[in-house]
Amino acid sequence: MGFKNNVKVFLVSLSTSIVIMFFGCAGSTQESYDSGSYKKIFTSDPDKVWTAAVGYFTQKNIPIKMIEKSSGMMVTEYWHDPKWTDEDIVGAECHEPDGLPEYKTLTVSVQFSIFVKQLGDSQTSVQVNTEFRGVLKYQSTFGEPIEKEISCSSNGKLEAKVLEGIAGKL
């Protein structure tokens, strides 16, 4: 009987530890910024904000993949602009694995999802979500070309730049 009680106590302790770890991790991910989502409220009607958002992406030559004005949603193609890197607007922090050669190139592409929502008579919310793709290119020790996708997290600079650009068109 003592053995069964010890096993029950162990299982209850283990289950409690797993639940605490699970909910502890879930809470911390909500507080950290890595989803690439930014929101701003504009004092303007949704039609003007929508036109400004479309105008911004058109001016920057960012190809729009899907556009639904009735739902207030717009999604771009994955896109890379080397000028933004030159302007110090690198919007992602990429996580390179250890042990890579010194000479390599990294190309980061971004996809924007824009959500425009009317909040009141003259208030409109714009949310900018981003998803980044990083591709490392290098040569193996035998000279063979290698491409490897790596994970990248947003640092918020591009989202802020997009919201600033939309505001500038209002």
C-alpha cells in the first residue's frame, strides 16, 4: 500500500509541475514581442485610411497578393527591398545557427498583413502584422552551394515605418 501511495503522490506532483510549466510558458509568450504585430488608431474615416494604406504599398512597389476592402484586409507577397537595409530599417533579427562559414549572404523577405477597422465615426484602427523569411546562402567545405531557411523575428521597425507611411498619406 505504501508503494501505491508514493506512485500517486509522484504522479500528482508530476502533473502539477507540467501544468505550471505549460501555463507559465503560455503567459510569458503573450508578453514578449515576436509576432510582428503593431496597431495604430487614426482620426480619420476608414475609406481615407484604406486609400492611404493601398497608396503606401503602391508607392513602395510592394506587390499586393490579396485585397478585400469590405473586410478591411490586405496581404502582400513576400518582398525584399535592399534599400530598407541601407536605410537602417532592418525589420528582423535572424537567428543563424552556429558553425556557419564566415562568408555567407542573408536575404530576408517580409510579408505584410494589414487590417483596417472602423472604431467610430472618425476613428480607424490599422494593424500591421509581419512574417519574415530568412535564407542563408553559403558554400559547403566542398564548394557546393547551400541554401538554408532560418527563423527571423520582427523588431518592430518595419511595422512602425508602414504605419508612419500610412499616416503621411492622410
